[in-house]
Amino acid sequence: MESDAEIGFGTIFGIGDGAATEAFDPIAELIDIAPPSDAVDVIEKTHMASPNQTKEFMPGLTDPGECSFGIHFLPGVGDDAAIQAVRTAKKIGSYRITYPNGATWTFKGFLTSYEPAVPLDDRMTAAVTFKLSSSYISVPGPVV
């Protein structure tokens, strides 16, 4: 059976405009992305009569995680200006990842880290990290 694997080329990260019918302005020079990954807290529920002297556990709350991406760093213009505006606002906003097949991943979050790198002999880049503030919505297939 042939694989349906795809490359990430064409993936878009968009910043929501906050309107009632939200539009997402794309980051123009996105070079890589790490989509959100969530984790479920582990709650121990062992007691003095737990079977076989074995610890018992149950799932707790879900931490929706972080989303990070890299961009070309162009100081004061384009993506830098858009991210600086988000940083300055210090508010929870809406963000969306659109994959090459049209599937989307929309979430609410806030900027936690913006780290430009200015090397002597290579392209300038910046690493950007958002903390999700609520559950995300994942559309598992192409949007029609």
C-alpha cells in the first residue's frame, strides 16, 4: 500500500483579527512549526488496600500545551511588526494553523516568547511560542 504522507510546505499560521467573523492574517515567512501538543495530568488514587500493592491512577485535567514556530526575522516590518503587536497587546487571541491539505487547527492563546537570532553569516530568524489558554479545535480533514 502506498503512503499518503505529505510535506509541510504550504502550511500557514494565521493571527486572528478578533472580529465576529474572524479572519486570520498569515505569517508570511514561516519556516517551521510545532503544532500544539496537549498533556493530561496523572492523578494518583492509591489507597492502603490497592490491589496487589500496585499504585492506581486516573486522568486529571488537560493542559492544551504550546505552539511554536520559526520565521525569517525582518526587524520592524512584516511578521516582526505583527508579532510585536501581539506581544504588546498581552491578550488572549485566536490563532489558526492551516495544513497543505486544507485541514485547520484553531486555538486561543497568548504569546509567551519571541526570540530573534542574528548570526554573523546566516539568515536572521526568530522563534515564536504561544501558550494555549483553552482547548483547541482540530478539523481532521480538508476544509470544503
